[in-house]
Amino acid sequence: MEDEIIGGIYGIRNVANDKIYIGLSSDIYKRWKTHRMMLNRGKHINDHLQSAWNEYGENSFDFFIIEKISSNNIMLGTEMCLL
């Protein structure tokens, strides 16, 4: 499944407090790997997500797909609607 290239809107949920980071990618599984790598290194661009990752640990987070989308133009519009 993770070898499959899927574009769309995804979420990273902190199960301890139910807060969700929402993102957009043309390759969700690759993006999740990048998020994990940066978070584990303490170098994530989103300070709030990094702080929560540091406080609660990797096992307190779920990665999930909100919507699969194939067109980049449609993805941008969908992400804005969800925010």
C-alpha cells in the first residue's frame, strides 16, 4: 500500500488531545515519511506539531487520508475548503 502513489489531503492526529495537522501532497506516503523524519530529528517546520511530537511521542500520532485527489488544482481548492 505505501508503494502506491496517492495524492490528496491528509491528516496527522494527536490522539492524546485530538488536534489535527492537515496537509496536502501529490504523494501522501512519501510526505508522511518526510514528516516523521523531520519530527524525529526535531527539525519540523511546524513548531506546534514539533512541540506536540516532542511532548507526546511518535506513538501518540495517527496518519490518515482525508481525501484522495488526482489533480493539483483541485487539491488546492479542497485544502482551502477544509481549513
